[in-house]
Amino acid sequence: MPVESVKEQPTDQIKTRIETDSMGEIAVVADKYWGAQTERSLHHFNIGFDMMPREMIRALGILKKAAAIVNFDLEKLEEDKKNLIVQAADEVVAGKLDAHFPLRVWQTGSGTQTNMNANEVISNRAIERAAAKIAELTGLPFKTHPNKFAALSAHDEIVFASGALKTLAASLMKIANDIRWLGSGPRCGIGELVLPENEPGSSIMPGKVNPTQSEAMTMVAAQVLGNDASIGFAGSQGNFELNVFKPVMIHNFLHSVRLLKDACHGFVDFCVNGIELNRQQIDKYLNDSLMLVTALNQHIGYDNAAKIAKHAHKKGINLRESAIELGILDGEKFDELVKPEEMTHP
């Protein structure tokens, strides 16, 4: 960022300095490292409170460090400048300079303002960027995109990755709902599972245990599905050579990752690990099921089996009692033929 002049300028509220760039003079907070372009962004895009994600700032630090090292290796940068850039980048990566990254997600769609200090022009050799050095620094398999125009105009990879998070969220929604329904009760619900009692429970129904972890997980799943919808739409907006929805895409993607990570840990630690089976209730449902009569088809025929099931339903009794009342089978023979565990496999 070119700065033509810097001078201290006290005000009634905060101490500022005046910086001049190609757009003219602007007052910048004196004790912050950001400059004119960041200050202009703060002024023009004072939208909400969604800051650029910490992960994005860390990635920016890694990128700058890698670029400085590679340019030094290519003899395009003096060692002393390289060392200073690396030192500052390390502080960015470590989070020591987070307070100096104040920009909102809702800014220029290319994210240029957050990345305003980054080098914009690097040789193809250096690009083959810096990507190798980033991979070395992070231990992740970074590589330069084979088609730079495609990478600028579309972000299919992040849309695809968000789709994977959406699939995970959909599965977690199903699991969480199953657990809370199976744990409903204790007397007027399904009640096959006994969920851990992590909190006092309902504020209006004393003694009630709420499926709080399932509730949190389903809300997270709903948010991730919404984030994916936003990312999908943003990914479709690569008009000609540039997609200008980058900040909201990375914000929503990292938001989904963080929510799923945290929710899964809590769900396992405070729900799944403490779930117990209500075997008495499960046995009752099993033995009362009219569909167990299927096991009798091959032994007493379809019509007699149907007669036992209908009689049991009408009288409110189980199949065993119905078969005995109708005189079709005695108890011992029924127990020999109807074994639910044998019906769980071909």
C-alpha cells in the first residue's frame, strides 16, 4: 500500500494520523497498523458485525510468508526485507495482530480490501506460488490451480466442499432426530433410549429431561444447510473473469466447519457416550408388535397368521395370547416358531 505522507492528528475522541493514497487524504486510527485502504473500507462497508474469519487471516499470513520466502529464493527480494515480512507474517499467523484486521465480511466481493497488502503480481515460477511453500508450512497438499482464469471466475471447489458439509449435516440431522424421538417419554413417548441428564431440564415442567444436544445439533444442521445454499448461489455468480462473492463464501464455509466440529464433539461427549437402552420398554414394543406374525406364515399359512394378528389387535393382546385363545398354537409351539432375533437376517 503506497503511503505518501503520515502525520499525527489528535481528535476529541481518538488519536489519528493522516495518510494519503491515490484517493487523497484520510484519517486513520493512530495505534493500528492498518492504512488508508482499510480505513476507507471501514467507512464504506460498515455492515453488521461479521468480521473476516480468523482462519482467513491466518491463511493470509501463511500466504505472505510463503511468497516472501519464494521471492527471496528467486533473488527478487532482499534478505532483510524478507526477514521482516516473515516475522510480521508469523505474528499474523499466531493471532498477535488480529486487532489490526477489522474489516467485515460484507465488503468488496473479491476480498481485495482484506488482502490489500498482498503481492498482486508474481511470476509463474514463483506461483508454483508459493503453493509448494504453503504446503510445506501447513503440511497440507496445496498446489497451484492449473487454470488461473477458472480459479478467479468460479470457486467450484469450495462449492463442492460445502456440499460435503451439507451431506454431513443432513446425516447428523437424521441421527439427532432419531435419538431425541427414541428418547422421548418417559411415559407418553417412545422411550427406548435413556438420554443423559446434563441440565436441570424444562423451566415449566419439573423433572423433564430435554434432548438438548439433539436440539443444538439440529439447529447447527439447519444453519449449515443455509450456509451451503448461500455458498451455492455465491459460487454461481462468477460473472465473466471474476467471482466477487469470495468473502461470504469463505465466511459461510468456515462457519459450517466450526459449527459441525464443535457440535459433533458436544454431541458425542454429552449425549452419545451417556445413552442407555431402556430394555424393558424395548422388550415390550418387540413383544407387542403384530408384525412378528410374519414368522408364522410358512408354518400355519397366511390366513391363520392374519387371523391371529387381527384378533390380537381387536382384543388388545399380544400375538402369543391371541394364538392360544384361537386354539391355533399353544404357547410352547409359538415360542419355538416366533423368534424375533431370527428375523433380523435373511
